[in-house]
Amino acid sequence: MNIDLIFKIAGVGIIVSVLNIVLKKADRDDQAMLMCLAGIVVVLLMLVDEIYQLFDTLRSLFAL
């Protein structure tokens, strides 16, 4: 795993948390929840390639 990926995920987390706080203070709870869900989707999309490589490594390790 690359250290840049960890920094990208941390950056997305910080941005989402700040926007979540701002939206909750503005009484926009529904938009804050959607912002959190969008952050989770973005992080999962960033991790798709890493997860694929993990399963590929496991498949070759156990010769499946």
C-alpha cells in the first residue's frame, strides 16, 4: 500500500468532517448525512484497486 493513498483518505476524511460540522450548525442535517455518505463512497472508490490486488494476491497464494 502506498503512503499517498493513506494521505488522500485522511484528506477526504478531514474535508468531510469539516463540511459535516458546518452543515449541522446550519441546520442542514439531511445534507450533512448525504455528505458523509458521499465521503464513504469516494474512499471506497479509491480503495477498489487495492482490494482487487489483495484478492488477486490471495488467489495466487492459495492457487485458486
